[in-house]
Amino acid sequence: MTDHPAPKSKEDPPCAGSQPPQTELRLERVRRPGPELLALLAAYDEEAFGVVGLRACDLAVMAEAGAVFVAWQGEEVAGACQLLRMLDEPEFLYLVGFYLRPGWRGRGVGRRFLELVSQESRRLGAQGLLLTVAPDNARALALYRRFGFAEERFVPDFYGPGEDRYLLRWRFEEGVDGQCMIEDPGRR
Ligand SMILES: CC(C)(COP(=O)(O)OP(=O)(O)OC[C@H]1O[C@@H](n2cnc3c(N)ncnc32)[C@H](O)[C@@H]1OP(=O)(O)O)[C@@H](O)C(=O)NCCC(=O)NCCS
């Protein structure tokens, strides 16, 4: 997820309700994002991940060489993510960033979003997904566990000093709710 920590200082805004949204989440692959969309997505990435968020130039490269997806809930951007194909294991895709905007969190949208990403990944011929997640990102870990992601490695200082990450892998053949090997967050 990605691979970035959950924001430490931003809380879900008061507009975030506990009710599931009324409209269906829709995934759009953005092939040639213009400067305005790139700036918007970079701002949302920073909102979600702070200094390790992707910049407009990173997103432009990913749209060209990988895939950038925007998750629409009605007319609103509910979240976004990016996929890259693993150079050494092309049958696996790497989910670089995966986030919901603050108002859409905690409402079950993440589960639907990940379902759509996995469907898209299968359409792209992938056998599974890899991602990294901060050890203290309990909500993301819970979501990934539910889908069958399992710990591949614990990588100290993955993003730099003190920025440890789990590398997780979900083999689609092992299915949703597959065997989970991830320990409870905070135990390492
Ligand atoms: C991570 C994220 C995509 C999850 O989506 P979401 O819709 O908010 O997820 P949910 O609220 O449905 O929670 C997912 C699961 O975590 C559980 N959960 C929620 N808060 C939790 C917490 N503090 N501790 C443990 N589990 C928690 C929920 O109960 C749910 O489990 P369940 O499906 O078994 O009931 C979203 O919160 C987000 O964008 N966060 C900020 C960016 C981020 O951290 N991205 C992931 C980077 S790897």
C-alpha cells in the first residue's frame, strides 16, 4: 500500500458517516493525466501519506509506465492507487499507493476498492499483488489480512531510518480470507 504510513496528524473529517455510500464505487484508469489532475492527485497523496506521498512527476511516470487508478464515488474522487508490474516477477503487480480520502474511510469502501483493484489486476493477467505497509497501520493491515495478503518480509528502514515496512503478498489463487501470517501490529 501501500507502502506508506497512515497520516499521523489528520483525522477523518466530521462529514465521514458510518453509513455505506449510496452509489457504486467506480475505478477509472487515468492514462494521460493533465497537469491539473496530476496536481490534484499529488495533493491527495500528500494528504494521505505526508512527505512520502507521490509527487506529480512520480504519478506522471506511473501513468505512463504502470497504471494510475482513480476511485470515483459518484462525482467525487474517493481515493486512488497505482500499479506497477514487478520486473523480476512479471506475473505480480506492485500496489504502490492505495488510499481513500479522509471522508471515505471507515465505511467499508476500502474493501470494495481493493476488490476492484484485484479484478483489474486479474484482467491485466496478474497472479497476485505485492505491497508494503507500515507496521502500525492497523486499519490497512486488517483490510489486507481479510483479503489473504501474507507477510513476505519485514524490511527495517525500507523508506529510510525508522520507516520500517512489511512486504506483503497476496496470491490470488489462495483466495480471499486466505491463511494470514501477519502478526498483530506493534508486536515487532
Ligand atoms: C487503509 C484504508 C484504505 C482502509 O480502508 P477503509 O475503508 O477505511 O477500511 P475499513 O474502515 O473498512 O477498515 C478495514 C478493516 O480494518 C478494521 N479496522 C479499522 N480501524 C482499525 C484499527 N484502528 N485497528 C484495527 N483494525 C481496524 C475494520 O474493522 C475493518 O476490518 P473488517 O473488515 O474485518 O471489519 C483507508 O483507511 C485509508 O485510505 N487510509 C489512509 C491511507 C493508508 O493508510 N493506505 C494504506 C497504505 S498501505
